[in-house]
Amino acid sequence: MSTHAKSVILFPIVLLSLLATVTFWINMTVQPVTPKIDGSSRHDPDYIVSNFVTTQTDANGDLRYKLAATEMKHFPDNDTTNLLNPRYTQFAVNKPYTQVEGLRGYVSSNGEVVEIVDKVLVTRQAFADKGEMTLETDYLNIRPNEELVQTTSPVVIRQAPKTVIYATGMIYEKKKQTVTLLNKVRAHYERPIGSASQNKNGNAKINTSKAQNTASLSSNPMINNPLKPENSNTRIRRRYE
């Protein structure tokens, strides 16, 4: 048999083999992934814990934070954790603890991010001459290892006895001990009766300063007057104690 005759016979065989390979590859591509029989590919909890509590300490053995919930569900498909009625408590040496609670919570697969959602209430206990401080919002993103808390949602901060601050968006940096309010900031502040800096009407003097579209809030910024930013991007950064 001549070389030309062999080529004529082999060509359709090679072509059919190629078509068969392509068809098999396409069929495998469009086929749904077969679920694993261990259930790990389904979004079902592999375990549920009631009255869940976990804690973390620093290098010296001092308690850093505690995370608790009335119920915890772990999902193996994406290695995430859902919390019911979560309570995140942050501790500091020689300072009062701060507690965050909400209706729902989520923990990332690596544990680096804790999200508290719905009717979120942050409470810093009163200490020394500092009154209790609370913060209300609908969402908080907590990064315990970075000591960072942030939200883009509206917040209401109340500092006893009569300070109320409204804002949209907040960043709390524990390492810097600062709270930065991002947008639409309004505040109402009343000095306690008998303060030396009150005027004859019983109102404290307004003391605010602005530079490069950033307002630095002093310890006595306002009384019975809302702080009206020049635009929605005005920020207020205040030292947190």
C-alpha cells in the first residue's frame, strides 16, 4: 500500500479521534459537579453549638476578647460560622471592657473578620470621670487581630451625661485610640451644670477647627448646636479613652 493510500485512510481516523476527544471534554465541562457524599459541598451546618463561647489572650496571658452567642453554626462548604445573638467583648488592661451585641453575626473562615449585624449596640462601661458611652448601628466589621472596627452605616453615639453624635460611617483604631466619623457628622454637647467655661446662658462655648476638609473635635466642641459639616465628606477624629 502506498504512502498516499495510508494517509487517506488515517486522516478520517485521526479526525474522528479528535472529535471524540473534544466531545468528551465538552461533556465533562458542562456536567454538574458531583456532590461529595460527606455533605461538605452542601451549605448545611456540620455542627451546631448552643451557648457558644471562645476567648483569646495576648502574649502575657491577659484576656484580649471574648466572643459568645446563644447558638453557633459552622458550614463546611465555605468554612464560615454563623452566630445567633452574638456578643463580642473587648478587654484592655486597667480600662473598662467594651461589649458589642447584635441579632446576627458571621465569622470568616480564617477567623480574621467578625461581622455583627442588625440592632448592633456597642457599650463602653463608665470609669473614673468618664460616663458610659454607647454606639448604635446596623452593621459592624470587627478585625480583632488588627484591632480595627469599622462601618459604612449610620451610627449614633451617646456619651453620658448629654452628648449625642450622629454620623454615617466610622473607623475605630484601637492602636491609635481614635474614632474617625466619616460623613454627615452632627453632634450635640451639653456641659454639666456648674462648668467654669459656661456662659451666662448656661451654654458652653463652641470650639471647632477645620483644616484640609478634616475637623478635629476638641473636648468641648458644641452645646445645643449641631455641628454642620461644610460637605458630606467632612470627618471628625476624636481620641478615644
